[in-house]
Amino acid sequence: MVGEKENKIQLPGVAETSAQADYEAGFEEYYVREVKPTIDALEVKRLQAINDVGRRLRWAVPMIIAILAVGYLVFPHSLATKSERDNAELLMIGLGIAIAGVGLWVTKPQRDYKMRRQGLLIPKIIRYFGDFSYKAESPLTKDDIRASRIVPCEGIEVELAAEDQIEGNYHGVAVSAAEVSTSAKKSGQKGRQLLFHGLYVMLEFDRKFHGVTVVDGERGQARVYAQAGQLETVSLEDPDFEKAFEVTSTDQVEARFLLSPEFMQRLVELRNVRAGSGLRCSFIDRKLHIAIPSAFGLFEMTGTGKPAGDTDDVKKVLRQMHNILEIVDILKLKDSAQ
């Protein structure tokens, strides 16, 4: 029988007597009822994965020795000619690939367990907030991201990585969010340049926006479209807001209607509380798109190194989900949806 103290979900690094955050109220009971049975089953899988890795590791040692022995036997005895040097280089590359393949084979149970843990635990935890779904791989495309006009997608051979997508309804507002990264090839150089990494949120409204309005906290992305003649700069009667954001739009009248004094104050609060100077958002069709730069993963979980019931991971998912939904609360969008 599991004791009360074992069931208690504590914030990492916070004393047991410390007060819980408001969004945690009631989660302990939910955790015991909905999450812990999954964790107990995952702990069995974790121990199996550890045993599988150990067993494969014992096979890996003779396999690597055999690979090196074959390499030694076929290695050119002389490197005098270019052909022999080229053959030697190809052989070294082949040996490296073979050894790396063994390493991937050894650690595959760990990767499989981690993916299984995320796929089972995250949906359980986020449903504490309502009827939300989770996808490890997001269906977002480069065209979707580029159309938002707030995530940088300009450059050579732009690539998009989108994962950890959640979808659901919160206080009458349709919410979709994912971890998004964009990168481009460096001109005339090797390697790639990171353009954006962070949280991408879409909040859907009942009404349709006639134009396109972009609010840019970095004062760069909006200017790209303004300079291209796609959007025009919007002047507002709030000097503090204009210091924090640059606003451009295809419809000056609608932009001023959307960015009421109250909503501008809420955007500044969101910037100060959650997003920092990198906050960007856009009103397009029926959606408010929000991009918040971050150096951290959204729902990243540990692997076999910690027990399946490690509360740090549970708390991280709970906290990140709260942070996403808090955007609706701070901007008071539930009032607009009703």
C-alpha cells in the first residue's frame, strides 16, 4: 500500500511545508487516480530497458572488437599513393559508422522507453486541465509558420522542427501549442543558423479578422513585412506600449480596435510575466498567433536514469501546461470568447 507521503507531489527543490501553486490544487488526488497507475507500469518497462541495455552492452564489446579486427586486416599496408590514402579514409569512415551503429543498437531500449514514457504520461497530466490531446510530432508545416508572420522563416534551405503539440479548449477558447524551431543554412559557410526556438501558440476566436496585424516585441520581424510593402506601421496612443512593441497591419482601423488600451496593458503584462522582449503575436483570420522564444524544451522528460515516477518531470509538464493556459487568463481572452 502506498503511503500518503509517497503519493504527495512536491515542487522540485521546495520544502514539503511550502504552499502549492494555485494550479496544483486538486492535482494530488488526480495524480493518484489517473497518473500513478501508468507510472507503476512504466517503472516495470524502465527496469526492463535497463536490463536490455546491459545485455546488449555485453554483446557490443566483442562486436566492436570484431569490427576493429576486420578494419586492421583490410587496412592498406601502405599510404604512399592517393588511391591508398582515399581507401584508408573510406575504411575509417566505414568503421566509425559501424561502431556508431552498435552504439545506437545498444541504447535503443533507452530511447524507446523515453518515447513511450512521454507518449503515455504527458496526455495523462495535461488532461488535468481539461479535454486536451497530445501529439509527439506536430503537423505544423513551414507554410503554416510562415503565414503567421511572427516566426522567422527567411533564408537558404529553411528547416522546421515542430513537436510536443497540445490541443484543447480552455474557458471557451480553442488552444493549440507546440515547440517550434526554424533554422537556415549559412550563406557560404558550413552548418546552420538557428532562427527561432520556443513556444508557438494559436488561440482561435469565433469572429474573423478582416486584416493582418502583427505585434513584434523584437521590432524586427514586423519590419521585414513592412519594408516589403505587405504591412504598414500602426501608430498607437500608448508610448510605453510603442517602446515595447512595433505594430504593423494591413488594416489600420482594425488594428487599433484589436489593440485597445486594456489589451495593450495585458500584452505588456504577458511580456513581463512570461515572454520577455521576444514576444511576438499576430491576428490572422480567426486566430491569435503567439511566439515566445525559449532555450528550453517544452515537455522534455528524462529517460531510464530516474524512476518513472520522478516528480520533477511531472511538475515540469504541469507547470508548462499552466504557463500556456495562463496566456488566455492574462489576456482575458475567455471574456472575448463568451
